[in-house]
Amino acid sequence: MKSLHVSVPDQRVRLFNDGQMILELPVSTSRFGLGTEEGSNRTPLGSFRICEKYGARAPEGTIFKGRKPIGYWSADEESEEDLVLTRIFRLESDDPETSNTYQRYIYFHGTNQEQKIGSPASHGCIRLSNRAIADLYPLVPVGTPVYISNNPFS
């Protein structure tokens, strides 16, 4: 069984298959810190699962709004806007403390701010480089467990 483990202090995600780590990638969690409050733009901690995936055949750099493709981003474009690019994994949780994750639109997604990957910079989501999210996409099916922790990897 596959699972994703995010370490907020390390700003990394690890993909495991049957307990064996098969991939580790840099990420960017929220620049506003950790939390579950609606509108806080914070990254939640806890146990989740990928409940929806978007962008299977979309070209790298596809811009998504409301999980629908609306255009393409070029690496030549400078923007402080937090764009959702390339692929989306939408998270949900059964835990009462994080049950609002789905309604908060907490995703794994590609970004137009790849230079900030490896440091807290998102608006609550888990950002990856566009290449990394495209490569990860076929490896993790809907239903994959996701663990977001405030503990460093050892």
C-alpha cells in the first residue's frame, strides 16, 4: 500500500510503498503556519487521504481555477499570485479536528513559485515543482493515505 508523508520542518514529502520509501521530494507548506481554521491559509496536521485527482493529461504548467484548466503559465512570467498548476491531489479527512480540509481546498499542486519550494510559502496547500507533481501523479491513486506532521524525518 502506498502512502505520502509530509514533514513540515523538513519541507519534504516521502512516498512509501509497503513501508519502503521510494521517493523523496521538496515541498512548500504554508507561510502562515499550521492550523485548521477556515480562512487561515494554514497547513493542517494529521491523517488525510487523496480523494480527488485533477490534470491527468494536462500539459505541465496548466493553470487550474476551481479545478478546471483555464490556461497555461510560462516560467518567463513573474507573479506573486499563488497559481495552482499542472496537477492537483485534493485531500479529505475523517478526523473531527481536520474534517474541514475538503471544504478548505487543501491540495498538493504545482506552483508558479518554484523558487520558494523547500521553504514555507503556500496559502495552506502542499506545493511541489511542476515536474515533481507531474511525476508523482501516476504513482499515487485516489485513496492514498497522506500524513502531515510537524516532526522532522529521522
